[in-house]
Amino acid sequence: MALQIDKDHQRFRRIVKGKIREDLRKFLTRSELLGREGRKYISIPIRGIDIPHFRYGDNNDSGVGRGEGNAGDEVSGDGVGPGGEQEGQHVLEVEVGLDELAEILGEELKLPRIQPKGKHRITAERDRYSGVRQSGPESLRHFKRTFRRALRRQIMSGLYNPDAPRIIFERRDKMYRSWKTILNPQSNAVIIYMMDVSGSMGDEQKELVRLEAFWIDAWLRKNYQGIESRYIVHDVRAGEVDRETFFRIREDGGTRISSAFRLARELITNHYAPSEWNIYLFHFSDGDNSSESDSRECCALMREHLLPELNLFGYCQVASAYGSGNFINVIHEHLSGIDAVLTSRVNTKDDIYDSIKTFFSAGR
């Protein structure tokens, strides 16, 4: 019975996974999912999956609403009346692990697995039971080895009686499991998000950023054992904030993008040695900057200081009615042909799907 239940559960999970794959582009744009996010699982409402159950009644499927009727009969009434008695469309909420969700994302977008860059690896200590010794706590006593030692001792001393077998342990017979600390290689990564929060970046633009950042997080966490996220906001000046502030803050004034690039360089220099960390830098803006010279300075900072240390620099330009949208053109002019530099445009939520595919199609 348990085996059958396991098979049914696996079949149900395959159905759920298929439904998510079918509507993945739609799920990528569901902002309400972010509010359901837990530490490891996210609750997703899926339409069209009906849990099998018994339904009693006759086999007459005819009728309109609450009354009798035939095909072609006119439906009359003004739509005002008591509540109906017919079933509505079923919506089933299922819990899906973030790893599983990222796996579906990678499969559907055909994203290659990320290979950690060069020597960007650190080690974590882990205890492993690898042998035995003659001392230790009773909770780690190795019963089989202790039994064999006692049996061998009694046989060699002539104390063992096969007709009345009785094994008596002595202190010298006891063996205990032993362990040693091993260094387990572990790939780590840091994601540094930068966002323009000047007056031209409204709530709609930040919602696009929030959605894309969630899926970027999900995919990178699938590929690394440890990940940190840092958040930088800027207008004419840049500052580091927490995640909640990053998606809620709104300021007025101008924009100087180079201030964010300088702060990102400072964070990397002080906290993330490239020999130990895989570093991902993402910048979200409407493309408006204070001057062309500042945009060129950004490209110089990227080329001379940041790009040699990064796995990927992704620039995502969101549509705004107030921004000039020219920064992406400056990047194309000054940083074209560099594999670690990728750009995308997100005008609506539907563009998030293609933007993520652009950033990670090379598996960096």
C-alpha cells in the first residue's frame, strides 16, 4: 500500500512539474509568489489539477445553471439572484522546493549548469567517521568489532564453549568509531545588485527588478552551495541597503551611475577576494544618466577594475517614460565583444523570461 502511495505521489509531482513548465513564462511574472517565499519552499497556485475523488449522482449532464435545458436554449435573466450551486474552477496550492523550481527554470530555458570560475573555491570543515579506536564514548561503540575481539579472545584462551555460547566483554575488547575533520571544497558566490532609485524609477520599474532578482537568486543558489547577496541603490550618490529597502526606497533627483560602480568595487575589494568568490554584478536602470562622460567613466571602471574580477556583469534596462534609455547604447559602444558583459531590455513582465535566458545562456 505504501509503495502504491509513493507511486501516486511521484505521478502527482510529475503532473505539477508539467503544469509549471507549461506556464513558466506566466509564473515568472507572478509578483504574489514573492510574498509566499519561504526559506526553502514556495507555495504556487496551479489551476486545472483536480484531485481524484468520488462524485455521486446520475449521468445526466444536461441543464443550464440550476435548471433543465438543452443545447441551443437561450439563457435569460439579468444576472441578479441567489448564489449558484455549480462548481467553480479548481485552484490547487502546491509547495515546490526552490531548488526544484530553479531546475524547471533551467530545463525550460535550456540553461547550462554554471562552472565555478578558476580557483574561486573555499573549504568548509566536516567531520567524517573513517575508522575505529580503543577509546571513546559508549554511544560510538562499534558492536560488531567489539564482539569479534571478545569472541577471538575467548577462543584463543579456551574459555569459549560452543555448546553453551556466552560472550563476556572485557574493557580491552571494546572498539569505538573514530572520526577526522576533512576539508570539503565548497563553491561560493556573491551577487551584488545595483539599482537606480532616482525619480524616473517608479513602482512599476522596481517591481520588474524585484521579479527578475528573485529568479536570478533562485538559479544561482541552485548552482552554488553558498551565496551572499548585497544591495546598492543610487541616484547621484550610492549607498548599501538591505533587501527590503532595495525594493521599496524611492528618491528624487538626478542620476550618477558611476557612484554605484565605485561602491561595488569597494565591496569586492574589502570583502570578496576573487580567489575565493564567484562574483556576479547586476545593474538595473532606465538608462538615464547625468552625463555622457559619467557613462563613459562607468565603462572605464568596468574594463579596468571590475571585469577582471567578475564572472558576469549583467545590465538590465527597464522601460520608463522619463528616462533617456541611452546607457545601454554606451555599454554596447565601449564594452562590446566582452563575454562577461551581457545586456537585456525589460519593458514588461513578459520580457523577464528572455532576460534571464540572456544572462545565463552561457553558463557563467
